[in-house]
Amino acid sequence: MSATGPLILGASGEIGRSLARVWAMAAPGAGPGLWQHRPGTATPPDVPTLSWNILAEAPPALPAGLSGIVVLAGVTAGDTAALALNTRLAETALALARAHGIARVLLASSQAVYGAHPGPAQENSPCAPLSAYGAAKLAMEQAMAGAPEVTALRIGNYAGSGALFRAARQGPVSLDQFPDGRSPVRSYIGPVSLARVLAALLAHPGPLPPVLNVALPGGVEMAALLEAAALPFTLRPAPATALPEAVMDVTRLEGVLPLPPATAAGLIAEAQAGALLG
């Protein structure tokens, strides 16, 4: 691993800021990194930053010795044209890597590419995204297919972030409850674990696969997470269309980095470390 560490694109977003808070602790050998943010946006705390509007400006000078590029920057909502910017961001990152001789680009994709696959979804499972966002991420992956520098990371739900936690912070949310008594079970990862995963992938001496599922092993109930975070919720009978479980198989990732099983308490502790929860 270089002393500089990686260039992280998209550091002013929720995931980027939480990663920056735990990076030195979770990935002490990875170097401080260089954390890009758009001009006028808040900078992540206590890390070297780079102000750059990726799609509107030529890239600034970069330090030597970057270990890779991590692309967290992306568009999560909007019309087709807006969501298509995810592909443009990936293409810009790849061009930057090639211009500077950087051999590894880790590209944030999403579990959403699998759609309603109940799991455990493997990297070669069929992709049938249900949302425009999932379709845009899949299109981004397809545009990068064949680029040896790129590994697309299909990241699971992020503990402390996303629609569930945003809604729960505003008041009780209503969770589906299935006939076995459980609430929805999903794949999750938190900022500490994600930082460790990124550091391990950047340092991995051999080639990486073009696609990797990124989550902690196993699934966690949404109700268990909210209970661990002391956030209020209610339960309602699940409609017939609700999906009880959607988890990813992370065997391929565990070949690079041993991972502890997902637990509600552990994920909430990670979210708190990343200042996603109080």
C-alpha cells in the first residue's frame, strides 16, 4: 500500500463522510487518502481533501503514489439523463486512472442490480433491477465491463443510512412482518467494515474479479437494527408482494478478506462510529 493511499471520489456524500471519520482507525495501513468533494460542498473531517467538479472541470494535479481510485460519487435519484451520469462518472474515473498509471478502480455499484432476487445472490446471478437507480448502476457496470482496472462493488444496505434510517429518525416507521414473525432481512455493511474492505481490495496483490458483492455475511432483520439503534417502529402484516429476504453471497469477497458475520449491534456501532447515528 502506498503512503498516499487512494483517491476517493464522492467524499462529501453520506457514505464518503462516514468513511472519512473511521478511515484512519479502520484502515491504518492504507494511507490517509485524498478525498474529493465538489466545490461548495462540505469537506469530510480530518483527511486530505481535493476540490473538483468531476464532470465539469479538468482534473487537477494528483500526487504520486496513489494506490487506486474509489468511486463513491454517483447519482441516486432523478430522471434517466440524471441517472446516466453514473456511467459518465465511472468513465471519467477510468480515464483518470489510465492517465496516471493507476491500476485499480473500485466502483461503487449496488445490490439493487439484483432486483427482487431473494438470495443469496451470487455475482453471476441474473440481474433484474426493479428501480431506475438499479438499472442505471447495472448500465454503469456494463459500460465498464472488460476494463481490467475496474471492479464493480455491489454494496448492500449501509447501516445508519438510506431510506429506512432517514424515515426512522423522523418518527416510528412501519415494517412488514411475515408469517414467521420476522421483519425484512437484508444484507448490510457499515462504515468500519467498508473501510477495511476497500483497504484490503486496494492492497490485494493479485487481480480482482470484475464484480464483487460487498456486505457482511448473513442477513439482518430491519426490526433488529432499529431496536439496536433505539429507533421507534411498528409492525404490520406484510402484503403478498413483499420480499421477506434479499441477501448476497459474499464468498468471493471473503477470499480476499475474512469478514465477521453481520449483527444488528455491530452494524449500529459502526454507524455510530461513522457519525451516521448519535
